[in-house]
Amino acid sequence: MTYGENQEVVSAALLALIHARSDPAAELGEILQVRRQAHMAVHERLEELGLSRHEPPRLHLNQSIAAARHPLHVLARILDTLPPVRPGSEPPSALLARHEGDVRNPHLAHWRTAARHLTLGNHDLRASADQAWRQPEAAWHLIGDLAITLDAFVLLEQRVATQKQESQMLENRLAAGSVARMANWHATDTSADLTFAAPETTLGRLGGPRIHLVRQPEDFALAQQALAGFLRPRMADIDDAACVDRPGLLAARTVATGQIRLATAFASWAEREGEHDLAQRFQAILPLYADLHRSTLRLSEVQRTASPLVVAQQSEAVQQLRKHHNARVDTQTMHALERATDVVAVTTGRSLRREVQTRRNIVSIAHEDIRVSAVVGTLGSCRRLLAASRALANLTPSAAGAAISPTRRQLAESLAASAP
């Protein structure tokens, strides 16, 4: 399952709890322990998003300003005000596993489902090959999901709150709503919904980053995400005096030829499944990579780059394509492939532009002499590739995310209609 699918299950469970009419008194102790696991999973996700990396605000800010400047700390404070529960003797693995008795106690079953899939969603994010969800545009989408989840937690606690706690519960719901509204404004990238945990079928290079092997058609999206990660500029590149891992001309040519073969195969898969729009998007990438490859023919490098990880990952995907050329994949996998392919294109353009503009490592060849200067032809190709790929990437999250977010919208609407 992807992160988005897990979050949909969480929202469905919380919706069922909000509309439940059954008495939760039965097996209350186990319900409290399972609920504690759900709270711990939310806190774990806050930490993954960077809660501990930012200093908490020292001043008591206006609620709306705090939600804009310190959304993670606002949500953490809401979580801290929920009634604490002492740890039980049962391990989390046993608490989160499905139980036969849940059929007789739907309230416990819904809490267990919410806690289990919050935990699974955290694993999808942490173990994903591409950590692009940590970028601000994508992180706001995850923050919005947490705000809605915590709003539901507070609403459920409010039903059994004492009169002294009602004021705090009201403040918590208003704060969660403010964060959710900010997230709705700033979450321009919902691609995190397609994030999934990487399998352990990987091969390391001297203990370094892992090459993701392709053993089934669903692994191509994972391989594309890994390739984008190897292409992405890193701060460590500053110390890479030998230009070993930096993407250069060899990486550009390898990626261009490899992605043309992959995109052609992905387009045929999409046509086979009746996804004609996706097929056209894959086909639209082909001339961009062809232009990029042609633009590298009269170019050289001041320091030659090897890019072994990029070459190895791209070669793995192309070689395995022979085995899976006539594969059948579902719609969700096709959306994941399309998004990952766009990310590879965008990252390739950005990395090569960096090599030309900032590092000035890519140079033109004129009359058999190397002239060290910025190359207009290559830079133009990278800009065209970046612009076209970014346009494709901006279309994908809304189309793919809309297909797997209806339950979250229903939960948000239900919370908005539930008076404090």
C-alpha cells in the first residue's frame, strides 16, 4: 500500500468512530492502549517532518500566526494536551494486529485500524526510495493530513471531556483547523500519496547508496525514484573533487537513451490498460530526451564524471525491461510510474543546468579546442527539459491524488460540520 492508501484507511476508521453509536465502555483498557499507539504514530510522523529540527516558539503568538510559522509545534501541543495513557504490558505488534474479537467490538476495531495504518504510513514515508516528500510543497500535504487526524482525535476526546477540559478542547480544534487551512493553501504537491516503502531487494556499492533491483513490473516506479535520488544535487557534491558521483555528460546520455526506452514501454502499458492520457504523457517526454541527447554531441567536460550509481540504476531498469516488456499493471502503478518518470526528467534538467551554470564543468568543443564557457545550446536544452517536465509533474499530483483522497475530504467535511 502507498502512504495515500494508508491515510485513506485511517480517515475511514476515524469517520466510523465519529458516527459510531455503540458504547465504547467494553474493553476500555485495550481501547486506551490502542489509542495510545495511534497518538505515538502521529508524534513519530511529526518527528519525521522535522519537529525536533526546529526550535519551539518562545512567545505566545496569535493562533493563526503560529499555525503559519510553527505548524508542527502547534500540532505537537495539541497532541500533548490529549489525556495520557500509561503503557500496558502488551507489545505494540500485538496491539496493532487484527483480532477476532474486533468483530464484536467495532469501536476497538476502528481504533486498531487507525493506529495500524498510521504506523504503516510512517513506514512508507521513512522507507521510500525518493524522499521528495520532505520538500516544503509536499510536506504541507502531510501536515494537512496530520491536522485533520488530530482534529478527529480531539473531537472524539471531547465527547467524554469534563467541563474544565472543554475550553482546552475548543482551543485545540480551532488550532488544528488553522493548520489544516494553512496546509490547504500551501500544499501544491500531493505526490506523497504515491510514496511507498522500498523493498529490501537492493545492492549496495561499497556500503553506499543502494541500487534498486527490478523483479516485477511494480518495481519500475521504485527504480525510477532511486534514479531521481542519484541524479539529485547534494551538498556532498561540493567535496567531490574527483567528480565521481556528480551527474555529467555520461549520465545525461545514459539517462536520455534509457528513459526513451522506458517511456516507450510505459506508454504501451498505459494504452493496453485504456489509460490514453497517461500514454500521451509518456510519449510527450520522448522528444525532450531526444533533444537532450543531441545537445550533448559537441560537448565535453573539464573534469570527467563517472556517475556510477546513475549508470547502474538506469542500466538495471533497461535490462529488466526485456523480461517485463509485455507486463500488465494496474492504474495505481501507472500513476506512480508517470510521477516517478516526471521526477527523473525534472531532476535531470536541474542537475545538468547546475553543471553548466554553477560548476561550469560542461564545455563546448570548437575547432578541436576546449573552450571553457557556458554552453548556450546545452543550457537551452536543459531549460526546455525542465520546463516541460515541470509542467507534466504539476498535472500529475492533482490527477493521481484526487483518485485516492475522497475519504479524507469526507472526514474534513464531517469535522467542519461537527460543532465543538
